[in-house]
Amino acid sequence: NRFVRCPKPGCSNAIEREVALGALPTHAPDGQPLGRHHAAHMQKNRFRCAACTTNFCAECGQFPYHVAKTCSELAVHKAKTPCRFCEVPLPKGRNRARCCAEKECQDRLGNACEITHPSCGHQCLGVFGESSCPPCIECADEHDDFCNICWTEVLKAAPVARLKCGHTFHLHCIQKRLEKKWPTARISFAFADCPLCQRNVDHPSLDGAMRQVRGLLEKVQTAAVERYRAEGLDKKEDPAGGKGAAAASSSSKQRAGIFAAQGGGAGGAAPQDPKAPPGGGAAEDEKALVAAAMKRYNFYLCGKCTRPYFGGAAACGAVEQQQNDADAGAGEAPGAPGVDRKEELMCGACSAKACGWTGTHCKQHGEQYVEFKCRFCCSIASFFCFGSTHFCDGCHKKWVDGAFKRAQSLVTVCKCGTKHPNNATTIDGEHCFGCSLCRLKLKEAAPV
């Protein structure tokens, strides 16, 4: 009785028993509170194999160890049919469905696969309607692993989607992630990537949501490349990056990957598939051009017309500040605009109509590229608040943090060299820059 063997098939490693010392634990390793008799049973019988890392019960051989149950309680629990999701013992009459009457479990049952794996007899934990079931995660000993998105429930607690990249998550967790989209004001696409390998989310049940993501990505990439070319950065040295996009194509392969035309990632990037055949020179140059343009600019989604619009260069550092603000869960100050209020994000054309500006229509490019300056500084405005005030990212964050009490502290001296009214706290600081593409062309045509 001095030794106990690991019950996992193929292991049978011998572990020496040791006399348990110290006070009884009050909580299980997963945080579950324990009664005194359950704590005593766990302290005496819970072992972890050093060879295969399996934790098991030395008394009954159950693995993983049955937390908050003695061996006799586990036997009684096993005699009853549990709900396949929450594992609560089912009353008589619900054994066939293997699901309790709780609404959450009933909702999950509607998306759950009804097939039993013929090779092992385990219930498939995949999604209803899949052309082929994913491999049995119980046989792979993954069913008790936590979902790497929610981190609150094990995989078997809900229908799971095995992505094309091979990673498995709760279907509803991926759907919520795609529904919430990017976490900050600036458009980014990391939410559409697998959290573990950063490849695009790819599963038949998510095709509709991913089609919308790819459509938005294409619009942002098109606008970014158009601005990049209008600035002439595809043909000359880029002051921020050191090289033009065409010259950087070879070095871009050596970085984190090449931006695919339908990729995801924080700026529209997707790691290159190592199994994919090498592309041609023109295709690689185009990918490098998209990569450089997406990295250089910030884009936002208009809360009025739902079109993406340019909101300044990414090098300003405001993105990191807003990310920290969002992570910290900063509260909304009285009288100040909230960071997460999407309706305050408004493109130049919509904000011009909202505040009654006329003459902003460009004969060549329409209203899509109309831009306003921030009322308080010379940066491009990305927020339009109170129906009258344009903010850039930086000033908007400071305003939310309390600068609305001392608005004059936001006003800066003009250093942009563009002719416009002085920055101010009043409506006198408002100014429409007009069509950004036309301004860029005039700047390129100006004599040196």
C-alpha cells in the first residue's frame, strides 16, 4: 500500500504515497469550494502522475480526479444520466435527450451534433449539420480542457467548432468574438483570427460572419492602398518605414508573414501558409503594398453610414492609449463622450451634414474622402460628438479622462503648416479640410 499506480492506459507509473501534512485545503485546484470531508478525501487520494501529468483518484482509479465528490458519491452520480452540458443528474423522462431543462443547455442542444462516434461510442461534441464530425475530443483527452476564449467552461460544456487550423473552441464563444468585433475605436481584424495561431477563423458555421469581415477588410485595404498611392509612397522612400512598398516586398517575407488579400490580423494581416506554393513577383509586390498601407493608417467605421473612413496615421500612438483605456475599463465622466459609443464615430461627409456644412462635395471623388480637423489640434478628426465637435483620438481620450473640465488644456499651437482657423475650444476651431485625395494631389504637384 505504499505505492499507487497511474490508471491511465499505457502509463502505469508507480507513485509513492506520502503522509499528508498541514491544514486541509478549502478550495479545489479549479477554485471550487470544498467541504471538510471532500477536502480530506482529496488530500488523501488525489495524485498527479509525474510521467503523463494525469491527476487521478488513488482509491477508485478515476481520472481526472472527481473534485467535490467522494468515491461513493461519484458512484451514485454515475448511476444517474447527467446533462451532457452542465452534468447535473437528469430526472426521469429526460434521459433520451441527455439535456436538462435549463434554457442555456436547451439553446446549446439546438446547435449540438446528434451523432455518436461509431468507433468509441462517445457523443460527438461538434456542431449540428457538419458534413463530417470532428475527431472525438474525449478520446483525445481534451474534453476537460478549458475553452481558450472564455476560460470559464470546459470544452464539453457546449458544442465545439474545430477550425481548419486544428484548434477547438466553443462555437458560441467564437460567434460572440466575431459579433463584438474590434475592441477599440480603430478598425482591426485580430478578432477574426484563431487566438492560438492567428490564422483566419475558418468553419462552415461561421461562413456568414466571416463573409462580412472579409467584405469590410477589402474596403479598408482598398481605401488604404488608394491613399498610400496618392501620397506617392509606393514609388519613393517611406519616411516612416524606410522603404517604398515595392522595394520592401522581399524583406516582408522575412517578417511575420505576408498580408493576404483576404487575411485577418490586427491590420489585415494573415501569416503565410507554409504549404502554399510561392507566388509571383507582381503578386508579392501587391501584398507588400497592402501590408505597408494597412500598417501606416488608422481607419474607423462610421456610425451613420457604416463605411470605413480614414482617421489619421497609425504612428501617432493613440491606438495604444485607447487600448490601455479599454483594458482598464475606464468609466465615462459626467458630460463627456464615452469611448465605446460607436455613434460618435462619424466620417467627414456625415459629420458635415450633421453640423450643416455645405460645399464639401468633391466633383471628382464625391463625399467619401471629406475630412475635418480636430477642434483642439491639427490632427484628422475621427470622432464627432454633441452634434458640433470634432475630436481626434488623442483629444477624445483626454476629454473622457476629465479634460472637459479644462478644455483649454487640449488646445495646441498649429504646427502642420496647413492654412486653417486657429485651434480653439469654441466652434471657431472647427474646419473642413475638404477632399483628402485632392489635397494630396495638390501637395504632390506643388513646386519644391
